[in-house]
Amino acid sequence: MSQVQAAVVADAPTLGAMQLNAFDDGHFDDMFPQPYVVAAWENFVRSFETAEHGLQSRVGVIRDESGTAKGACLLHIARDKDALAALYSPWETIWGAPLPGMNTAKLDEFFGGMTAQHKAVLGDTPHVYVEIVMTHSTARGRGHSLTLLKWASDIADELGLPLYLNSDKDVVGLYERVGYVRQPEEVRTSKMVPMLRPAVKA
């Protein structure tokens, strides 16, 4: 299996392009323009390099033979109340201020529904939030998603923390294979499915 490496700032343009490629269904066209997502990924990588406390973001990537990132995982580690408050804060706090022309109403609905169910499931419990697992369309079918999920699980297990993610309904089975449990329908406030992997001591 391919090895997961820490992303570097130079990966940001590739990560931004990969996000647009991986989630290319037309729904996100006016929500995530390329300059915006590239800047966001750069900030995610930089935040890991500079964060000493509070919410910590980590980006893991799988590279091809040429060194180009073809799969990636974005996660956030929230170990205290300040970090949890940041995690549940408005999307602009984590992703950055919107650019002119972005559909902020759709973004509010998209992120707001996911945040509400996320908070309903975990509340003030310290945990790791897996925000994005993605693979470029040219590299699918190679087990990259499972490798990235194991990387995330290893981080959480080392910290003794549970993992949470919001899943597209079509890939719930993938997450169930690696220990995530679908949460009760009554907490669901989004098109995405809330899923939790209990804490495991490494």
C-alpha cells in the first residue's frame, strides 16, 4: 500500500484541484472556486506547521511515482474546549472569508447542517474530525481511501480519541468497514450521514 505523507505548502494548488475533481457534481461550482480552495488548503497545511495549541489541522497525502498528490485526507484534532469551539464555529473561521461571487447561502446551509449534527453527536467530547477524504479520479480503485482512513485512525488511536465524519450516503459502507457506526437518524440535520468511530487505545 502507498504511504501517507504530511502535505507541504507546495501541494496546495494540487489539493485544491483535486477537491474540485473529486467532488465534481455541479453542486459545488458556486461554493468552492479554485482560488478559494487553494488558499484554504494552504492554510490547512500551514496551521499544522505552526499550531501549538487549540484546534490542530493535519493534511495527509498519497503521492504517485512522480511525487504528485493523488489522494488526501483533511482532519482536525480538538482536544480541549477552545479547540471544540473553533471546530463548531462558522465555516469562514476554518475555510476562510468568502470571495466575491461565492454562494454564501448555500455554504451556510451545507456547513450548518453538518455542524449541527456533528455537535449533537459529540458535543464537548474531545475527538478527531475527518473533514475530507478524497482521491483524484485518475487514481481511484487503488485503496487510497482506506489507506488514508487508517492514517486518520492511527492518529486518533494514539491520542485515545474517537473519530467523527459526515459521509455521503453512497460511501457509508466504506466507513463501516473501518469501524465507523452510523448515528441515529434523529440527530441528522444534513444530506450527509453522521458517523462515529469509538475511541481505541493504541
